[in-house]
Amino acid sequence: MSGATTNAFAGTPEPPYYAVIFTTQRTEVDDGYGAMADFMVELASQQPGFLGVESVRDASGFGITVSYWASQEAIAAWREHAQHRVARDTGRKKWYERFETRVARVERMSGGP
């Protein structure tokens, strides 16, 4: 992710599943952000119930990351993961000017070329 954009669709299964939508406005502080963002994606991908992630960030620092999970229990376990907690606390203190997290149940999906 490198704190920037991943140009790939998450390979999610047929619904239902859950989406965690993390919307952020970055501060001017970098100080390891890209490395931590990459590590969080790698670590999340090793967690039970993780289905995929999609992330974009524009030049102004506004970004949206959507991670997909099999269940609310998997989301709760990720939220409480010790290394994820450290990353969240650091983000609140220095990397994010503003952030919001939303959780939604995906009921259907469609797409095309």
C-alpha cells in the first residue's frame, strides 16, 4: 500500500460479508507511515476472516481504505490485535488530521469489465 494507492480489486466471495470503511485526512507528518501502512495490510491479510483490501489516497492526503471481513467477530479480533492497536494509536497522534471508521454488511455485489 505504501500509504498511497493499491490498484487492485479485492477478490471477495459471494455476499454476505462485511466492509470496514476507513476514511482519513493525513497530516503533513510522514515518519514511517508508508511502512506501517504496508505492515498493517500484510498483518491483516494473515488474520482469520480477512477477505481483502482496497485503498486510494489523493494528492491532498484524503484517503479511503476498505477492508473486507467474513464476520463481525473477525473485525472485532482485528480491532483488538496488539500491533493494530499500536498503529491506530500512532495514527491518531501523528498521521491523521481526521478519520472515520464505518462498518457495513455487504448484501450484494455486481461488476463488469
